Amino acid sequence: MTQTDLDSRLLHHLGVLYGEQAQELLPRLHQVISHHIELRQGECLKRAKWDEQDIMLITYGDSVQYPGMKPLAGLKQFLDRRLHNVFSMVHILPFFPYSSDDGFSVSDFRSVNPDLGDWDDIAAFKQNFDLMFDLVLNHMSREHLWFVNYVQDASPGRDYVIEVDEEESKNLSMVVRPRASPLLSRVRTPRGNRHVWATFSNDQIDLNYANPEVLLEFIDTLLDYVRHGARAVRLDAVAFLWKELGSSCIHLPQTHEVVKLFRTLMEVLEPGAILLTETNVPYAENIGYFGEGDEADMIYQFSLPPLILHAIHTESTRYLTQWAMHLDQEERPAGCTYLNFTASHDGVGLRPLEGIIPDDEVDELIEEMRSRGAFVSMRANSDGQDRPYELNISYFDAFRHPEEIPDRWHISRFSLSQTMPLALRGIPAVYINALAGTPNDPVGVERTGMTRSINRRKWDGPELENLIDHPLTETGRVFPEYARRLKIRQGIKAFHPEAPQRVLDLPDGIFGIMRTSLDGQQEVLALHNLKSRVMEIDLSEIYGEKVNWFDVLHQEIPDMSADTLRMLPLQAVWLLPEKE
């Protein structure tokens, strides 16, 4: 791209956002870009964005701790020893100084929380793993210097906050909310009480992107993260970025334009880097962040966790298969892909089920999860009523029957839930507490007062390693087998994130996917039995010609009679065809 072409694109982005100010802002943006180029050490990321070996681990910087070691150094020791060559990338959840929400209320976007370590500890991970950082760009902590500036009516922060007066507050009825807390937070200042925008909590004050200085700050921060080794950057809560009174204040055109601007900069400055948008919203809204191939490189597949949870609990693939078939039929921009996950540091989102599963069945799922120890987080609806937003529960315990002790199918259900996303088109992401088979942590909820803490356990490293090495423990039954499956997946070219996918129309209870490698040389038939009983499948009806099959997942010839495959309860198989 020539400098003229780049300037034309940048002016267009700035013009959409700031109108006539665009021309005067362009030199300022060039200064930020030049600063990045001067500080960057070595070559930019020019590698291919992804392949079948890419699997992401999601973890906090202190998820695994060792006595006498900084948490980041201890986490690296655990990953190097136990998960080297299993994961290609590690998403270290916000590791910056913060005041609440386990890191997502950031008080300094440019430094590492000293309780975790420092930038050298972050850089050390790059010996064996690529990294993903969070750009928490929608809001800041009340302890951030910018907010202190605002309270004191000092520059620059006084213009970084969205202040709403009493008369303007009448125009907020259409605002889409992810929480049930008040949208506006009262602030005591020398000028009197003021009310500022706070989408997520009283301690998370939204930033004012109508002020171009805020955008320039976060462009510089984005590039700073890449300089510090981020192969991927997650745009946290980006859907709520731009606000306009009298609108829904979600997915506004200006928000999409900011993502497009980031993408333009990455394509020019760091073409191997990945932009991931985090938008926990209904599916049709979520995929809008692909744009026309000019926004996010990758989006979370938010409908997947609740769909898999519902499918396995009901032993029915009806909604999951319908949704996945619809996914196959949609035009997905070239060079874009999905991040496929089930468990995460947050809860299991319910909004992504809207339009997919009827409300009465979602209500039944909620009650099933309550019986397993789940909390239900609410959000404020425009009609003034609170609506379920997410389930807060360990994904591992979500599959444990509350009345069957021991539950003979518990680990089989959970293992199936974790294997299904591995076959789907996209990049798999695994939460460390799912990998460890971690149960609900009600003590954590009591300690923090946050229901999300039920799935944010911090492990003592020696204890975790001891459990992993004992096959009779739940962790010992889950962790090694999970890691084994992940390693097998990395060697299958048909699981390239962009390799073609065909969802199969099979009997209810069987979820099937055919994947074909980009070069057409390898096919994999991934089948999943969600029933708690044996199921038989005629493979000749699926494949259409006589072949010999090999189950690469279990490294054996599958249990077959003629062309009929016999699948055990809650079993997954990855079948490679060998033509006769």
C-alpha cells in the first residue's frame, strides 16, 4: 500500500468519526505511527495469521501460583512444563494495575501489575508461546489518572469522560444494557455532583471517543501492546464503544469504523497480528464485526457455549445442527475466522441464544444450571425489566448431575463438550480451569462478592500438578486426556481454521461435521454421540463410497459392522477415510 493510499484510507476513517477535523488529525495519527515504527525492535509480524496448529489457552496471570515465585513466572513454569507444544498461544487476561473486576477495571493501561510481575515476565512467555493481550478500551477505573483529572477539572482527563446532565438523561431509554446496575454513576467534584456514563459498573467509567484524543491514546496503546509481543489483541466490550444520546449505544456505525481503523493500521504496520472482537450479543449482531473483511480478523463464537450446554443436557442436536448449518451457508469474508470456546473467565452468555432456542427452553436450562450451583447474572432491558444475561457456573460442574453421586456420565459429558469445538472451523480456545476440570468455587464468590468468581479459581501449582499426576482424581482424568486430544488435533490439516466444513444432517443426538484440508488431500469425519446410550450410524449414507476408516482420536479402527458405526454413549470420533 502506498503512502497516498494509506492516507486516503486513514482520512476516510477519521472523516466518518470526526468530520471536518479529519484533516488536522491525520498528522497527529502519523506521529503515533512513526513513534511505533521507531520503537519497534526487529521485523513486524509477517507470518501467516493461523493454521491447524493454533490453539489458544485462556488464563489469568495468577491462575497457577508457586511459593516464592512471581505469579507470571510461576504460570510460565507450569505452561512450559505441562503444556509446551499443546498450545500455540496464551491469552493472559488483563495483567495491568486495576481496582476491580479481576483486571477489567484498569488503572494504568501501559504497565504490568507489580503483584504479578513486570514486562520482562510477559516477554519470557514468547520463548514457547505467542501471546494475546486485552485492550480494555471501553472504560477505565475510577483510580485511573484520567478520572482523577476529571474530578479535578484538569487536562487531559476532564474531556475523556462522558458527562450526562439531568435533562440529557431523559434520552437514555433506548440504551442496550449488559448489566442491571445504574447506567450513570454519581461523582462528587468541586463543581458539585456530576453523573458520568458507566456501562458495566460504578468503578468502570466509560471513555469518550467523541474526543479524538481518546482514540489516539488507544491507537498508541494498541501499537504498544504489539511492540511488547502481542500476536493478537482482544478488543474488550468494543460493541459499547461509541455513544449517542437517543440511540441504543451499541454497534453504532462509529464503533465499527474504529475497528476498521485499527484493522487498517494492523494491515500496514503488523500484517501478521490478529484483531479479535469481544461482543457477547446475539449471533446476527456478533458476526457484523467481520464487516466486509475489513474489521475483525477473528470473532468469538458466543453462541457455541450455551448451544453445546443445551444440546448435551437435552441429548438433542436439533438447535445446534440447525445453527451450524446456517453458519455454513453464510458468506464469511476470506481471511476471517472464529474463536471457538465453551468455558471462559466470564459466564455462559444467554443473549447469543436469542432467535436460536425458544425462551421456554432457555428458562428450563437456567433452572437446570441453578440446581448445579449456578448464579444467574441479569441485565436491564429497555422496558425496565431485568432479563437473564449469563450463567455463572464452572463449565465442568455444569455437566455434573446434582442428585447422582457419583455421576457415571459426568466426565464423559464434559469431555464431549470440550471435544466438539475442536472439530469446528476456527481456532479453539481453552480456559485453564476447564483444562483442569475445576469445580464451582463458592468460597471465591463469598470472598469477592462477585458471582463470576465461581469459575475463577486460583490454583496452588504443586497441588494442581499432584492432581494431574493422579489418574483417580477428577483433574487427573480430565487434564492429560484433554491435552492428548489437543496435540492430536494440531497434526490434522483438515482442521485448519479456514478449511471447508460441511455440517451433516444426521439423526437427532448425533452431531457430525466433515472437514477437508485446504489442499483437498485430507478429509476428517468428526462424529459426536450426545446420547447416553449406544447409537449406530450408516457411514455409507454419509460418505457415499466404500472406504476403510481409522479413528485418529483414539488411534484405533472404529467399532463397525459392515458400514455401520457403533458409537458408545457420549463418544466422539475423528474418522479418516482410506479409499479401497
